Amino acid sequence: MQVNQILSVWKRERLGLMMVIASLAVITVIVGMLFVNQQKSEMENIRKQGISLAKLLSQMSFDQVVPPTGKQGAFAVLQHNQEQTSFSYLVVVDTSGRQIAEISSSGVIAPVIPVPSSPSEWLEEKTLSLPGDGKQVVEFHAPLFNDSKLAGHIRLGYFKPGLGFSSKQVPFLATLALPIFLLAPLFYFLIRREIRPLQKANSQLDELVRQGTLNKMEITATGELQEFMNHLNGFIGSAQDRIKQLESERSGFETTTKLLSYKRSRIDSVLQSMPDALMVLDESGAVSFANSRFNTLLKVSPGDILSKKPVEWCDNQDVVAFLSDCTRKSAHGFNRNVYEFSPRATPDKTVSVSSYPLFSPREPDQLLGTLVMFRDVTAEILAKQSSGAFIAHVAHELKSPLNVIAMYSETLQNDDGKDDAFRIEASNIIHDETERLTQLINNILSITKIEMGSISIERKRVKLRDLIQDTFDTNARNANAKDLAFEADIPREMSPVAADKDLLRIALNNLLTNAIKYSDPGGKVSLTAEEDENSIRISIRDNGIGIAPDEQKKIFEKFYRSERDDIQSRNGHGLGLSLAQEIIQLHGGTLTLNSTLGTGSEFVIDFRKETDLLKQAV
Amino acid sequence: MKHILIVDDEPHVIRILRMALEQSGYMVGEAANGRKALEYLDRLPPDLMITDIDMPQMDGKELCLEICRLYPDRQFSIFVLTARAEIEHRLWSRKISNLQFMEKPVSVRKLVAQLDNYFSRKNGDEEPSCQSAP
């Protein structure tokens, strides 16, 4: 723990501590250099002094330096003046080395050394150690002469200057150390002040990195650091702008991607919802797209045929050949080929295959493949067939009465004595057939218009009671001619309705005509109308030949006529009931049949008053 | 006296043809549809048969094919009255010989004249029937 604390303090204050250490090192170096310089200087002084003094004494005679008898010589003078701190000793020895005279600092005993033997050693400097304390002494030799004869030697010793510390140096050192110690905190403070913004910036950057955001830094600094901060903030500003731009672009890309994805899914949905099976063959003839309609139309899964050529999934060799041909023709820019076939999986269907070359919308010359469309044309073919059958039926139905009319009129023209009875019969037949023809044509026109949707209901306020009564009265003649009991039960008051009067009349007329036609003489046809709050019901009942259960649905089909003899013997073209039903359905009503073979039939028309068509007038 | 069978579901047609043919000296039989015609043929083969196409129960086409099957050595001719002039409604008759079509509406006078002409030309020279037409 303590180590950590020390480390953290060191980390935090390392700069200050390093400055203290550095200043101490500087002081130490300076002091060391000073001592070395001082030592050198003292040594030089000693050397100058020693050499000059030794030479000076050497120029004197031995006797002048050390008078033989009681006289004061130079030596005695020197003895009083050698008070220097560095002075160690001055010894005069004779040629044999015997000490003649000596002056020394207190406590110093001059060491005994051999006398220099050769003249080259007479003037010499030596470093010796004092006996006892072993202090180092620099000794200067000089010869002494008497009458040009060597009489002895002078040995002058000085303490060799050391690195000692004297109290005299304290003020100097203090003067030297003080400014350094004072300057160190100052520098430290200045540096701290200078680097504080840097530290702040560092911590803010740390924070930004932690938060994962990029903001400008609120840091006040001076000089180059301020300039640096300005540049850094400028850089951050540019980075922020770039990031914003990138985010905006990214948002744009995301929107575009979503839009594209939406459009793609919409197109995909459209393609999948197409009533036809669509596929795209690439240039090699392999399937690159197929919609889900292949499941139902060819019993082939779109996933199973992707990337496969038709020969791998199609069992109809003609279709394979056709598709190969399409791919080849597409490459040459040919348009639209069509082929029809019945798939093996759904043999009751007729499928038409058509192909179109797919060109790039941007580069019209670039072929992207071939679009192949499989369409179920079974219904179209049936419709064509039924349309053809309808026309054939109509032609036949028209020609039959025309044939009768032509035969009878031709016979009347060539009347060669036929009796009156025949003429009356012939004219009646011609009249009946003409009426039949007229009614047939009217019915065909009405039914065709209704089926083509070209007939528009002319909704007018219709007095339903009057319409029913009128239609009933019109048919009364035919009923009477057939000796039928023809009855109507119509309420005195009936609500008016919004309906097409002419169409409703046709429907009612067809039902009444049928009831009369299929009733035997002496029978009964009755019409009943009822109305309550919500509905109107019109029933037409007869006690005629009735309709077999298996034919009760078929009689509403166009041109259906029962093959029963008792029906075939009566004129009819099989359109009346079909038309009546269409008209009633067009008015939002229903036409139902209750019939028992041999007992009679009842046709019931039901209208609900809330039906838009009817209620407006109610 | 030549014997002619008229097959038609339209009573007025039978009536007028019967009148005209009887006046021209033919003996006339009638049937209201193909089935009844077969019954008639079984009893009394005619010298010529005039038939409509669209009839209930058994139409003219079925009747002719059935006659071909039942009477491979048929001696009498067949006149088919049809409201359908298109060739595709006549293709079924390709393999039936001694059969001709007359388009509705039919002129009674022309029909009688054609029959007279047919019988006078025939002169007892019976044609083979129910063989592949060339």
C-alpha cells in the first residue's frame, strides 16, 4: 500500500522531485568544481612560493643561511615569518643529510629522507608523507653552497592542499545554493503552470474517450500551448463536422437502404402476387428468379429451380426446347414468343408460355436475360369456347323459328287451293314464331348487355304494385287461351321502389310465361305479392309439370332445356329463367325455386328493402 | 311410292314438310328425335331420311353415326337440315357417305324439287353406304 502511495506521489510530483534532485546535483557539481579549482590554485601558490623561496635561499651561502655561531641568519628570519597555514617545515641539512636547522609548524616533524646524490636532483619537488599523521607534504629541495662548494641542502615542506571544507566557504556556498534552491521551485511552478492545461487536456481527452464522444476542450492556456489547443480544438471541430457529415450521410444511406428495401419488398410482393408465374432466365438460360405461382401452376417450387436450366426441372421437352429457343432469340433481340401446353402435373390446365427479352433500362443495348411468363389460359380458352358455343346456340335458336316462318310463308305464297283452315293455322304459326323470335332476340340482347356490364339499371321510382298488376294482365290472355285459372293476390298498397321498370317487367313476364307454358289446360297459375317492414316477396306458382330435382339448378343456365318430351314439346329457348335470375340479382334480390315433379313449381322473388337499390325510393 | 322419314323436334316443321311431301306423292313418316327415329327405322326402313341436328335425347349427328353403326349396308340417303353452316359442324360426317346437308331456313319447294330430282336420278342405282368418302 505504501509502495503504491509512494509510486502515486512520485508519479504526481515526479517533476518537482526531479527538479530538486537536479538542483542538488547542480549544486554538488558546482561545489566540486570550485573545490578542485581552489585546490589547483592553492597548489600553484605553494609551488610558486616554495620554488621562489627555495631558490632565494639557495642563492645565499650556507653560512648566511645558517651562521656557524650565534649569529642571526636568514633561517632565523624565516623562522618568525613562516606563519602560513600551508607551511609545514623548513629544514637545512648538510651534505651527509644531517639536520642542521629546522623550523616547522606545531606538531610537525620533518621526515628524514636521503640527501640527493646527483646535482640533477638538487632542485626538486617531492610529495612526502609526514611521519605520525601521514599528511601529504610537497617538499622543495635546493642546494646550499659555501664558496661554490656544496655545503648542504634546503628542504622546504608545505602541506599539500586537500578537498577540505572550511567554515569560511559556508557563506559562499550558501550564496551559491540559495538561488539555485529558490529557482528550482520557481521553475517547478512555472513548468507546472505551463503544463497544467496539458494535464487538463489529457484528463478531458480521457473523459471523452471514456464517454466515446468528441467535444471541443474548454482549456485556457498561453503561448504555444494555447496555439496547440486552438489547433487541437480546430481539429476536433473539423472532426465533429466530418462526423456530423458522415452521420448525416449514414442517416441518408439508412433511409435510402430502407427505401430500397421497401421498394424491393414491394416489387417482390407485386411479383409474387402476380396471377401469372414469372421467371427470369439469365444469359446462360438458368433461372435467376421465379415467383411463387410456379407452386400452383406447374407444381414446381421456385426455390428448387433457381440457378437451374429448364432441362433440369421441366419434364416437357417441347417447353424445354421453347425456353432454349427464347434464350437464344433474346440474345438477338427478338421479341415475344408464345407457346401453349398442358403441364403433366396439371393436365386439365392449358398454360401459355411467352417470353420477352429483358434489356437494362439504363443501357438499352445491354441484355439482362429473358422474362418468361407462364399463364393459365384454361379459363380464357373455355370462355372462348363458351362464347363460340353461345353464338352457335343463338344462331341455331334464331334459325329455328326463322325456318318455320320461311316454310309456312313460302307455302302460303304458293297457295294452290289449300283450305282456309290451313291459311289460318299457317298465319297463327307465323305470328307465334315471330313473337317467339322477337322475345328471343330481346332476351338475348338483355342477357348479353347484363353480362357485358353495358346495361345500366335506370333506377326510377317504380310503383311496384302497378308493375306486377300490369304484367299479370298482359299474360292473362295467354292463360285464358289455355283455359288456366289465372289468379293474382296483390296488396292494395305497396311501397314504391327504386328499380329498373323495364328489366323487372321482363323478369316477371318470363316467370309468368314459363308458368303458363308448362301448365296443362285446366291448371292454375297464381301470383302473390307480399310486403312487410323489411322485405318484398313475389311468388309465381303453378300446378304444372314441375321440375326434376337434378334439373332445378340447371334450368337457370343459359340455353338449358330439359330433354323431357313434355318440355320439348313446348316452345322455348332456355334463356327466360337465366335472364330473370340475372335481372333480380342485379336489383340485389334472389330468385329461388320450389318444385316437385308432376305437382308444380313455385318461383319466389325476394327483395330486401335495405338494399341500396330499393330503399332510396321507399 | 317413295317413303320418307322426317326427324325433327319442331312439330310445325314436320307438319309443313309432311303436307308438301304428301302432296308430291311421298309417303311420310315422322319422329321427334333421334331415339324415336331409330325405333322407326327398326320397324320400317325408309327410302330417304330428313333429319334436324339439334334435338333432345339424341341429336341428328348421333342418329347418323348410330345408323352407320347399326346399318352398315344402309340403302337410304340422309338429308341433314342444319342451322349451322360452318364446316367444323360438318366434319363428323366425313366418313358417312350418301349424306348431304341442307342449310336452314329451308325452302319447302326447293326441298321437294331436290328430292324429286334425287329419286329420278337414282333410278334404282343403289350407292354403297358407310364407306370412307374419298
